[in-house]
Amino acid sequence: MKKTGFSPEEAGSEAAFQQRIRQLATTFLVARDSAGVVQGFIVGPAVAEPFVLDWMYEMTPQNLETGGHQLVLSLAVSPAAQGQHIGSDLLAALTVVAQRANRQTLSLTCLNRLVAFYEKKRV
């Protein structure tokens, strides 16, 4: 999946995503279709801080094993797969991961145009 859904200023670099895949393996979830093609992903660290901080986009924090707060740095769905509830399913799956690891909260920062989507997903 290319950098669709993100402006050049917002899109993470390939190096940043490689680091996130390595360091956030338990909280980097991927949705694939029946042919194995990536349709979307969600990723974020489980940390002591309750909110996403700017530095976290540049330097990936290490996940806490348990406790802390589950943050979301990115949630993206391929344009061809939008409208199929993939984003909602990924958010729900990360919520389950967070609950199993006894996270206190799940939080994210998003663009104003996406606030309504996330407000509907409150758990």
C-alpha cells in the first residue's frame, strides 16, 4: 500500500515504518484480502504517556509489555478497500490487543475531518 491517505508532510518514511514494524510488532496490525494483498493497517506504541506526542512520529518508542496507554500513530485503508469496515475492524482489533495487555486508555490524534469517524468508534 503506497502512501495514499496521507499528505507528503504526514506520510511516514519507509525507514520510519521499518522501525515501527520492528519495535511495535505486537501493535502493528495488518488487514489483508483473501489473496494476501494488504488492504490496511493500524500501528501505535503502548507507552506511559497518555497522548501521542510529536516526537513519537520521528523516533518510535518501545512498547510496554503490559499497562500504560495504547496510542495510534497511523490507521490507513487502501482506497480500493474503503467502505468495507476495514478501518473499524482494525481499530476494534487493536482495542482487543490493548485490553488484553491491561492498557489504561487508547488514544489518537487525527485530522478534523476524521473526528466524526473516531467518535462513532468509542468503546
